[in-house]
Amino acid sequence: MNVRTNERLRPLEKVQFLTLPLLAAAALMLLLVSIMRADPQVQPAPAKAASRESHDKLVFLLTTGVEDVPTLDMVLQYAIAAKESGYLSDVVLLADGRGVEILDGHMRARPEQTGNLAKRAKAAGVRFIVVEQGLKDYGLSAANLDPKPDQIVPNGAVKIADLIGQHYEVIHF
């Protein structure tokens, strides 16, 4: 294309001057669209309903004990709100280490409001899982747990791996 700097462009040159960049841009867009369709990593995300099926479960990993009552209360409030929200199919509270103290009904250090929140969470449908080693480490009896856990497991790390394998998202407190 011959562009004259100081002279007026002839009508045909004007058309060429304007259409060639537009044609080049259109060709580039077509090329990009074909690449996106060919590369599975560039494909659009699946529909929200499909992704929700695999990520609609939540586990709160609790390792804090009565040394931090506000955190105990917060995790229980979060678990209750998550379960009652209707967005999740399952909410689990996994108590490990000092976190097992949240369920010890005979512990005087556990405030009454924390015990009431734990019972409210259980009533809302939050599942409680307790790690057996935590009970042993803190001298707690499964018979004294209030509310009663849905499950007592021998190893917290294995249980977390199992839950992650079932597409649970993990939040650690």
C-alpha cells in the first residue's frame, strides 16, 4: 500500500487503508476463537450447577480449645450459618487436638454459651467428627461428649484426606 504523506489519498487507497487493518483484526479474532475451541484448558468453565455438585460440602477443622473461647464460638456460629444457608449439602466439624474440648460436657472451662452453640449446631444438622487421639491426649471420655459426635476416627489426617477426596472444602480454625 502506497500512502502519500503530503498528498490526498485517492478513493481506492482510502478503502485499502481502512479495510486492511480491519480484515487483519477479524482474521486474528477467528484464529483466537479456533485456538480456544481446540485447547481444553481455555474452554469456558462448566455451568455453575455442575461445579456446585462437586464443591457443596464444607468441613471446619477445629484444633483450638478452651484457651480461645471466642474462636470456639465463632467456628460453631460459622458452621450453623453454613448449614442453615441452604447452599451446602453437608457441613462437618472435625475436632482434633485441643478442638475435642468443644464437646466435653463435663469440662468446667467450657462456657455454657459454647456448649449451647455446639448443641444448636448439632440440631441444625452439622455433623461432628472427633479424633480419638485428641480424646486420649486430653484425657476425655467419649461417654462424656455433649453433644455426641457422629463419628470418632483414629486419625485426623486420614479423615481430612478422605473428606477432600469427597470434594469437601476445608477451613481450619
